[in-house]
Amino acid sequence: MKLRLTILMSICSMFAFSQGKTGVSSIWQSDKGEGTYQNPILYADYSDPDAIRVGDDYYLIASSFNKVPGLPILHSKDLVNWKLIGYALNKLVPYNHFKTVQHGNGVWAPAIRYHNNEFYIYYPDPDFGIYLVKAKSINGPWSEPLLVQEGKGLIDPCPFWDDNGKAYLVHAFAGSRAGIKSILVIKEMNAAGNQIIGGGQIVYDGHKDDPTIEGPKMYKRNGYYYLFAPAGGVSTGWQTVLRSKTVFGPYERRVVMDQGQSAINGPHQGAWLTTPQGENWFLHFQDKGAYGRIVHLQPMVWKNDWPIIGGYKGDATKGEPVERYKKPGMTSKTAITGLPDSDEFNSRSLGLQWQWQANPEPWWQFMTGSAVRLFSNPIPDSLKNKWLVPSLLLQKIPAPQFQVITKMQFHLSKEGEQAGLLLFGTDYFYISAEKRSNGLYISFNSCIDAINGKKEQSFELIKAEQETIYFKMVMTEGAKCRFGYSLDGSNYKLVDGFFQAKQGKWVGASIGLFCTATKGTNDAGYVDVDWFRFEPHAE
């Protein structure tokens, strides 16, 4: 592959850094500031969202799979503006199992509820069973994960406490582990919600009308028990609702939202919420490939004790997603906020947007007060590429198009040490500097079909005669990207051509940093990353 280099003057001075003093992202904002919002409300990979309201506050959680920390927690006052406030899992259990990268495993679709003045989160690990973590405050501390029911293939649990104090758990099955799928079961729990009583009962078989039904959420209204459950597959499915006068059925069925004539595919899997003013809303995700499973907010109404989600006309019994709508009614004006993306690395800890690929070692990174220092972590000879490297420091793609620039100071001491800016998925691309016997070299690197062990391709760009280097990645619509570098922070040389970002396993692509080595040492080199800034993209 022949690469031509072009020179592009940096235009970053034209824009404020993303999430500057205002805390509002400059690259994606759902709140239009005049009483309406634009979907998605979260243009980031918060897969399988569940949410609750406690008083005037809304809390949202999502799947996090093998990422650490796990189980992200977001807060909102108006269902449109969300802020990432923390995680319920600082590490994944079993701890040693998740010290190695487990793509697509770990924390699947969770559920959050507020009961007896405590927050309960139930999450499934498809290889181990259903776990419970609790906290008195949404900010923690969260209890250590308790295995409520052991077993392979038990997924998508949701608790429900009835008016008489009895507790239940509804869940689905992963065919890849359990050998069965497309059914929902309800099991009785003890009142504390930490132990299953009995074997449970099938309450719905979706093979005929709702293949791959999963992700059930259980509610009660007007004497009916409701199961909100997505079916038909992540990218092509619809939202089914089941109702019954008794917990164990029989349940009636109705599709209450599908794509219809909209451009929003697979609209399902989420949470029904009511505002203090009595409005009904529904959160769900849309599969956008490399961008991940992004989150939408839909209006919802009740007719004849059945919900209709999204926009609809006349006597319709189901709706379709809306792209723009009036914001939920609030008693007071709420501030426009946004998810974190840029990081100046001036605090004592990493920004909440950053996650590792596995349970981290304590020496992988340190905050210096003005930078984040990443020490080189050796890659075992058995690994052909970076797909299974645990020490990748990554975050979600935060918008459909943007550019990101990072300033790095290289202190690599051993031949084969390498650090750079990475766009990561089943295919991945990065621009880096590598220590060789005769100096530091900048190169562009790609790995196509990394998930299947294919080797990286590297294209040398230039020998660097200095330790400070700026790296850039530009992403355009359709998740196409290109990379470049600068030695002065103003003049950038871009690698010719665009490269297609690819999703990971059950997750979108991610972007971030790495520092690796080809062999171990007792005194590793490092890179100091001064800052990592997202900006609007302009040609």
C-alpha cells in the first residue's frame, strides 16, 4: 500500500475545546435549547439502557461487557441532558478471569431499581450467572457482586417487588451458553432480593411471533403486570409488550413500536419512565455499527391499558421512533450538559470516560498533575496483534464526526516500546512512535480482521528528532477516519486515504491511547500524554 502525505494546517484555534469550562460537548448536543431535543440523546455506546426516576432525578445504567470500570451510571434532571457520574463496578469478578481480555463477555444487559431506600442493580454475566450490587447512595460505595443465581446463559435479569411484598426476577436465556433462547421466565425471590426461590416458570415463548425475545423489564399498572421486551434482533427488531392480571400469566402480546417509515432501525430494549408531571417516556437504543448502540428518547402514551411508544397516527396501536420532539415538561429549566470526552489530565484521576480492556494493574498509569503517564506493558509473544492487549486505555466514540488531537512526550527507553493514538475494533488503526536502536520513528499501522488473529501492517512515516509529538485522528460521517502527526502542533501531515472504523464484539469502536513493549524489563519506558482533545471537524 503506497501512502502519500499531505500537509494540513491545524484549525483547532477556531474552536473551543470540547467540554471546556461549560462542561458542554462541542461535537454533539441533543438539547436544542428552545424546548426541543434531537435523537439520539446519547450519541455514544450505552448499550441496553435501563433507567429509573427517584424523586426529581433520573438514573441510567448500561451494559459494559469486558470494560473496566464497569456498569456506568448516568444522571439527568430532564431525560435529555445526561452526565456520567460513576460506575458500580471498579473491577470485574471473578477477578483473575477478567485480568485477561474477554471481548463480548462480562456485564450484559443490567437492570436498576430503587427499593427500601436502596439502589439495586442486577446484571448478568453469561458465563457465570446473575449478580446483584447495592448501594444506599447512587454515588456508592457499591457492595461486592453477589451471585444471586449461578448458571450459564442466564441473561437480562430484572427484579420486581409486588404490592404484597413478594419479589420476583424475570430473565431471558443466551442460546450461545444455555442452548435455549427466545423464552422469558419468572422466578420468585426472597424479600431481600438476593436469593432465588424455586425453579421458575416460562411465562412467554417467543419462537413464533417474537424470535430472540430478551431484555425483559417488569412493571405494574392498573392491576396489570407488564413485561417490556425487545425481539427480532439488535439491528432489525421491535419492541414487544406483554401483559397479564397475574405474575405468571398467561400474558397477552402486542408490538408497541417498530422502525416503521423512520430511519431508526431496531428500536427497542430500554426503560419506561414517568415524570413528576405524569408524562410517559421510553428510552431505547439503536445499533449504529461502529458508533455502537446509541440511546434515543421516545414519547409514550397509554390507550386501553396498552402503551404506544413513539410517534403514531389515529387509531394505531404501535408507534415509530421520532427524530425530534418537545422536551419532557419540567417544573424548572435544566442546564444543558454533555458526556465527557476531552481530558486535560490535570486532576488526580482519569476522567470517567476512560476504560481499560480488562482488570488493570496498578502500575499501568499514573497522574503527574499535568499529564497521564502510561508505562509500557509487554505484549506476550503469543499475541499476533493488539486485540487481546488488556492495557489499552479507551473511550467511546462520542459523535458522528469530529477530530481528536493529543500531545505526547515520549520517554521510551527500550527497543520495541511503542505508544500512540488508537481507533480500536475488530479492525483497528493507529499512529504511533516506536523506539528503535537508532532513534524514535513515527508510523501508521493497521490491522484488518484483528479478531481472528491477523497481523498488523506498519508503514513508516518519518524518523522523529524530538520527544514531543502531536497525533490527530479525523472521523467523518459513516465512521471513516484518517490519521496524521505534527512536530509543532500547527502543521499536520495526514496519511492519505480514509479508513473504515469497525465495531468491536457487541460494542462500538473506541478511541484512545496505548503504550506497549515487545519484551519485559525491570525499568519500563513511558509516555506522558499532556492532553486529549475532541473538536468539531471542518475541512
